[in-house]
Amino acid sequence: MEEAIHREILEETRTKVRLIGITGIYQNMTNGVTCIVFRGEHLSGEPTTAENETSEVVFTKLTSENIDEFITRKQFKSRTLDAMAPNYLPYEAFKARPYELVSRFEVKKEFESRELY
């Protein structure tokens, strides 16, 4: 899964990132789509649009005060707010028979309850 994430980010933004951890799992029950959101940090590359993928790509400092200027859909806003105050979920990638751990993201912060709307 990590390779696919890195490939998609590179294809859509022309940048490379280091994945830090999973900040949320979101299920669109209407369309039957589940979205896993990772937090990462920029390693290299200038953000550039990709034909048929992205119409605008920018780096900007998001805060809870300015998020409405950049993100208008509620479902994307909640994901972004969760990633801004991250509570990381554990994730493992492994091979079986024999077991071999390929990579792991650890839980990095206790979960806090907060009201979004």
C-alpha cells in the first residue's frame, strides 16, 4: 500500500513525501468507498499539476481559522482537521509463511474526543 501511496502522490503532485502514519479511515456509505488518510511530510519536488489528475496543487499553511478558504466539502474538512491534530492508528505491512514485517506505523498519541460541527 505504501508504494501505491507514494506513486499516486508523485503522479498527482510531482512531489515525494515521507509517510508518518494513518490519521483516519473514512467510509462513504452512499458510494461504497473507504478512504484511508495518511499524514506525511514533503521531502522533495515542486508541486505541479498533472493532466487528468489535478487542476491545482499548492503548499500552504492550513489552520482551523483559514481552512474554509481552501476546503469547502465537509467530508474533506473533517479529514484534514483530523490530520492536523493527528492521532495515529497502527498499521502493519507484512509477508506471511514465514512472517516478515515489512513496515509498521506505531500509535503516536492518545486519542482525544472533539466536536467538529
